[in-house]
Amino acid sequence: MPAVPLLAVEDFSLHFATPQGLARVLDAVNLQLAAGETVGLVGESGSGKTVLALALLGLLGPAARAAGGRIRLDGRDLLGLDERERARLRGGQIAMAFQNYRGALNPIRRVGDQLGDVLRRHAGLSRRAARARAIELLAQVRIPDPERRCDAYPFELSGGMCQRVMIALALSCRPRLLLADEPVTGLDVTTQAVVMDLVMDLARDHGTAVLLITHDLALAAERCARVAVMHAGQIVETAPAGVLFSRPRHPYTAKLLAATPGGQPDIASLPVIPGGVPDTTRPLPPCRFALRCDRRVAACDLAPLVPEVVGPAHHLWCRRPVAVG
Ligand SMILES: Nc1ncnc2c1ncn2[C@@H]1O[C@H](COP(=O)(O)OP(=O)(O)OP(=O)(O)O)[C@@H](O)[C@H]1O
Ligand SMILES: [Mg+2]
């Protein structure tokens, strides 16, 4: 990892004001990405993956409040930016590809115009140059007949094509960081592979770092150099993908893997980890997984929970890790 990583999330906590009280959704999150690096972020539904991505973009709305820590991009503090500076960053430096591509595309504007808007705003292209570049981008994401499709509305395209338009949109200004939140969920398996190949190829060509948010452990293992595991708003373990999947040290990671039926692990539907992701409006122990952990000992209730380096690029937030097998 170079001295100044591209993205450095340091002890970042985030709360939401809710009718049930303060939801402490992210708790002292630490995550780093080097330029061009691909990192997976996995965790059960409700663990805070999307909230973290939206926090990086500054898109969380008035109920959210940063409650400690720092987020830096290239050493620059993101939390201190005003809305104008943040808007400049979005699309330019950091882009996001959403799971819900239909929501991300404007249904009543032609896809070429939507791409053109971004290119004119962030890359300063003329209307004509933006259209030419939009067609180029559509060709790059392998949309057949891009000149014609440039004038299509989203409803005239298939789901897989819309997904590709959204990826073209996200990568159009060569962002330094792409937040890909379940970018292929909902597509058929063949299209998933095609779209993932595209994301990875384009990211590599542009030197873009990718944070790949997914339920799919196999996808993270296959596509990412490193993987971070999140549980109830806490990162519990980060490690090189091969290490994480062959020698997990956190009981939660180990449980996720053990519960994974061979072939297509999908942690959205894990049957065997007792209890759900805990309610973050309630008082919680320093390690939020302690509530569900069969290895819990008295030491697990001592604050603060600090990470331990247990191998090269392998960080662990656990007082009673699983022994290396
Ligand atoms: N605007 C909001 N106000 C209050 N709570 C919120 C808000 N947005 C998200 N949350 C809560 O934050 C927690 C984390 O949600 P998030 O969407 O980040 O989970 P996730 O890990 O992305 O899940 P999934 O895998 O289902 O996409 C959830 O408990 C959710 O209810
Ligand atoms: Mg999500």
C-alpha cells in the first residue's frame, strides 16, 4: 500500500436519526484502497455497505450525521467539503454504479443525452464532442449499433443493456474510484459475467480503483484482490481474497464460508448464523458480532475493539479468532 492511499476511511462512524432513536449504522469503519486496486465489500443485508458507499459520495440526506473519524481521497478530507465541491467530485473523481440501474437512469431522456450531460459537465466537452464520445462509450461497453442506441430511451433497451449504459455513465469521466454496488445482481448469469468483465477491463484500462459491493462471496473472491467483511456496520476482517477464503480468522467470516453451499455462495440467504444483524438503535457490545458468536468470552466485551495485523494486508477485529487450520 503506498504512503497515501487513494481512499482512506479511518474510524468512520455514521448515525441516522430515526423514530426509534439514533441508529448507529456505521461504527469505526476502516478501509483503504490504493489507486487501481479492486476491493470487495461483503456482508449480510442491512450491514451498512450501501450506506458506506453513499457516505463516500455525500449522498445520505439530512437524517445522517458523521459521528467520528475521517474519509480522505488522495489525502483530501471529504467530510469537510461543501455541497458544491462534493458535486464536482461525484462523477468526476468518484462514481457509483447502482444495483437499481432503472432508478439511476432518467426514464424520459435518451441515453446518449444522459451520457452527454455528464461529459459536458465534468469533461467540459462541446455538445457535438459529447455525442461522439457517448457513442464511443456505448461501443466500449459493447452495446450493438451504438449510433442508433444513443438515441434510445432506457425502456427501449434490455436490462443488461441498461446496466451497461449505467457502467458507461459511471466510467465516462474516468473516475479514480468506482463504487459498484451489486452491479450485476438481477442479471442472468451469462450477462453477469459479461458485465463484470467489462467493469474490470474498463477499470484496469483507466486505472480506476473499484469497491465491489456484493452479497456474492464467489464473485468477490474471483474479481477482487482484497476483501473486507462487514457485519452490522463494523468491518470485522480484511484480507487478500485468497487468504480470506481459505484461512478466515474472524468467526463471522468463517461462519459465512461454512454456511456457503459449494459453488454459488450467496450470503443474502444464509440459514445457519443465528440471529439477524442486530438493531443498531439498541446498546451493543464493542464487537457487534458477539451477540451471535459462539466463541464469545468476557474479553469480547472490553472496549475498544482494535484491529490486529495477523498477516500481510490481513487485519482482524476479534479477541478470540479462529485458529489457522
Ligand atoms: N436514510 C436512512 N435512515 C435510517 N436508517 C437507514 C437509512 N438508510 C439506511 N439505513 C439503515 O442502515 C442500515 C444499513 O443499510 P444498507 O442499505 O447500507 O445495508 P446493505 O449492507 O447495503 O444491505 P443490502 O445488502 O440489503 O443492500 C440498515 O439497517 C438500514 O435500515
Ligand atoms: Mg445495499
